[in-house]
Amino acid sequence: MYWTLRSIPELADLTRSERQLVWRHYCRYGFRHWQVWVALIICVLCIVFGGWFAHYLGIPGSLGAGMGAGIGGLFYRQIGIIYVRPYLREASDRHT
């Protein structure tokens, strides 16, 4: 599991500001893969389902949507990182 940018091996040796800069540049490369798009759709569905399910249980829908966003966002981020890592490795190899 990648909890932070520092937990991504290709970014671990960089300073915090360098990690953020490199990640911002390469994170969009993940969208070249259909799997990242599916993960994004699943994230949105988790938000919608969480809001609906919370409303069904009689608790605020926003609370359920927030919980769905957390679950879906975690899933989406993990998939996104998996598909961005090869680009990070390639960039790292070019600079060494």
C-alpha cells in the first residue's frame, strides 16, 4: 500500500518538494491506461453508493458519501500509482 508519496520507491529519496513536483508532472500519465479510468469510475460509484446507503440507513447522506469517497479514493490512488510507477522509473533512469 502506498500511503504517501514517500512510500513510492521511485520518489523515496527525493525531498518533499521534489516528490510533489515530480508527482504532479507524472501523475497524468496514468490516464493513458484504461485501468486508471475504471478505478476513477469505481471511486465515483463508491461516493454515490455511500451517499445512497447512508440515506437508506437514516444517517446524513454526506457522511456516507464522505466514507465512500475515502474508500473509493484509496482504491483509485493505489491503481493510479501502480500505472504511474513505470513512468517514474523511466524518468529516474534517464537522470542517472
